[in-house]
Amino acid sequence: MTTTGAPDSAELPLPVLEEVSKSVFAYVQMDGSWGLNNTGFIAGRESLIAIDTCFTERRSRAFRDAIRSISGLPVRTLINTHHHGDHTHGNFVFRDEALIIGHELCRKEIIESGLGTKALFPGVDWGEIELAAPTLTFENWMALYSDELRVELIYVGPAHTTNDILVWLPQHRTVFTGDIIFNSGTPFALMGSISGWLEALERVRSLGAERIVPGHGAVCGPAVIDDVAAYLRFVQEAASKGYESGRSPLETARETDLGPFERLLDPERLVGNLHRAYSELRGEPRGAALPLPQAVADMVAYNDGQMPRCLA
């Protein structure tokens, strides 16, 4: 495990490059809150496969430098686990050398969303971001290889978003989950599905992975699956009570005791999660588009009028 010289806030530790199995590396950006995602790469004999990029130009270039600290070989393939900007904004850093792969809906969402995330975090130093969507897409499953190492891409959405995939390395019992797993952070289902996410967690469990590289937080083992599932069921229960009593998602959030989940980063996500849970209680399709401005405004109100903390 080595730290890298990424340009971070003084409040945060430097990103860590961790070899999670032979020639497979996780690039971990703690503390894992808004915009501080994990990425990774697989080193082959002639080229590399990268998994996700970062929120800002400088963080993505720092990730690129971390790869170069291990290997000077080209990144020929870049996989996106879902469309959110903290996992895709830096795609352009690799665009000239890498084929970008993602779910068909990942490409669609990146193109349609553009750089709208920037409006939510006006204090972030974004740099000069250029959109670069996947140019090779799939619907349910595909496999690629790094030398003899099989890399399986498994669609499990709608969950965190409409377009989540797992990157599964069966020979190493290692999986990159994207944001299907938050380790020590509050899961966020506003753009996906609570019930679908619970099913996605069972898909992760069925793999029998020994090492999990989550979308946010420290590299972990399979026990964290239960932690994420417990929070999502907690949201469903709170939503059911609030919906039946006619309270709004914001009112329900304010009246809900987080209990053991109070320790999780970014608790304001509860409000967005309740918006999604209410949608499912109304019988709307999983991943159906919701009025995001209202949900975000409610999250800010829950957070005492403050925008979510983002140190990216």
C-alpha cells in the first residue's frame, strides 16, 4: 500500500494505491464522502485496464500518475461502473489511448446529464473537464481479458443508478462494485431503486467475493454487504411509515432517528433516498425520473440550509 501525491484538501489524507490481488490495484480516496470515489486498474503484460475515473481534472490526472508509478504501459481499456461524474468526469484524460466501456444506459446518462453536477458543488475546483462517454456498450453481461485474467462486467441496475455494473475478477475473488457498495458512507438511491439495490446486493453476495473495492470508502470484505442492505431496509421502513401518514420525504427525514446509521458520512442522503422510496410506494417503475431540484432542495433544507460537504 502506497500513498500518492494527489492534490487534496488539507482536511483529507492522500489517496492510497493498494494492490488488492496480484496486479490488481485499488486507488482509494478517503474519506469517501461526496466526490471522493475509488477507482482502480489491472496491470497486464502489454497494457492496462482502468476502472472508473475521478470527479475533477486534477484528481483524474493524479490517478493517471498513480497508474504510471506502477507501469508505463498504455491504458487500452477504461470501464465505467455507472454514469455519475465522480466516476466518469475524468474519462477524457484516457480518451486518446483507451476504449471506454459502460452499460448502454451509462452512455445515455452521461450524454444527457452533461456537466450538470457542477452546479451542485460550486466550490469545487473542476479544472477543464470534457465529456467522454463510453463508445462500447452492453446490456446485461460481457467479458474481457487481461492476459489470462477474465474480467466480467455484470449489469445489476437499477440500484444506485439505472446503469450500475460490477467488475468481477473470478480468478482473484475480487470485485469492483462501483457505488453498489458504500463503506462507511450513506448509500444514495435517488437516481436508482431501493428494491433493485437490495437485489443487486444479493447478486454481489452470490459471487463469493473475498475482496470488495467499493465505490466509496476503504477496501473491505463481504460483511459490508449486510451493512448496506440494513440501511436500505431502514429507509424502506421509514418511507412506509411516512408515506402512510401523509408526511413529505423531508418531514419524514426530520422525524426519523438514524440510530446506528448516524455515524455514516453524508446523512442528508436520507432525504433523497426517501424520495426514491416514496416513488416505489406509488408504484412507479424502478429508476423512473424524479424531480431532482426538489429532492436536492430538501436535502439542503435537512442539512440546515447548507450544500452537501464536498472536498473534491
